[in-house]
Amino acid sequence: DLSDPTNPRIVGELHIPGFSSYLHPVGDDHLLAVGMDADEEGRIRGVQIQVFDVSDFTAPRLAHKHVITTGDWSSWSEALWDHHAFTFHNGRLSIPIYKYERDGDDWRYFSGLGVFDIDVEEGIKEVGFIDHSDLAARQRCPYADDEYEGDYNYCDDYYAYNWYASMRRSLYIEDNLFSLSHVGLKVSSLDDPGAEIASILLVPER
């Protein structure tokens, strides 16, 4: 309770596994949170999105929770430490998502934008993901002119530079979703993020 700035008081608390690093008000009675999920021993398991009901300050409660599935490995998001990477409007949330997943000896990587519907009554629903790896595959390797590149093969597929787009920001304009990464810009349908409308590469092409 911060109503008296000379006497801030704790009036309620809620224990959750993991932590929330960014809180965003949704109406008067709810908070939308982005953070990391964890088990009871504190081992981090991936990005989680939560909705908290704070209509009663003395008894806040977790209303909804969604964890970005990663299998045995982890996911993270720039929205965990930079609120500029957090875009929320009219119940639609988009944040950068980076994921590592392992299937036997094979690794799967994802660096893109995750889009979610947020409803304080119905919960959290994945709408879709926007992948910029196709743009990253077209970029000229940034280490191609490095004098050590020949020794360490930084530009070959082993180092997987051709998948890492590094998603940064998103923007909604009417029914369009703009996603900006280090390598390019894509325009997608806000209701169907997988439906690409246009794209442009913003780095030198190979």
C-alpha cells in the first residue's frame, strides 16, 4: 500500500515458483506478468506469462499461467529486462522468444516473436509465432571479413549464424503486426501471425 508515501506497507503477498520481472496493469484488478518459471528447487525452466488477480490487495492470487514449452532446455525473452520489447494492446501480447530444444542428438533453435491472447477470465492462449530465420539465412555472414574466420569457421553451419535473427521489437498498426529483428522486418496478420504479408532484409545479403 503506497497511499501514504511516508509509510509504505505490505498488505498481501503471493508465493509463486520462479519469478516475475515485468508487471503490466490490465484494468483495475489484474496484472499481466512476464518472468521465468522454476521448479520447487529453484531450477529455471523457461519463460512464463501470468495473470494475477489483485482485486483484494490482502489476498492476491494467480489467475492464469502459461509456460513457453522447451522440453528439457530453456527459453528466454528480452521482455524480461526491457519493457520496450513488451507490446500489449486490446488483449494481444507479443514478446521476443528465444528457445533451445533438444531431440536426441539434434538441437532445435528458435529466435522470433511469440503472440498471445490475454483474457483475465478465459486465460492465456498462444496465437502463433513469427520466425525470421529465413531472413537470417539470407544475410551475409557478419564475420566473413574477420581475419580469424578462416581458422574458426565462424560462418559455417556448425555455428548456426544462419538461424539467429535476434528478435527485438513489435508494433501493431490496425490489423497488421510488424516484427523487427536484427536482420529484417516482417508484416504479418495480427489475427494469424503465420500469415506473412511482406518482409524486407535490413542487412547485407550473401
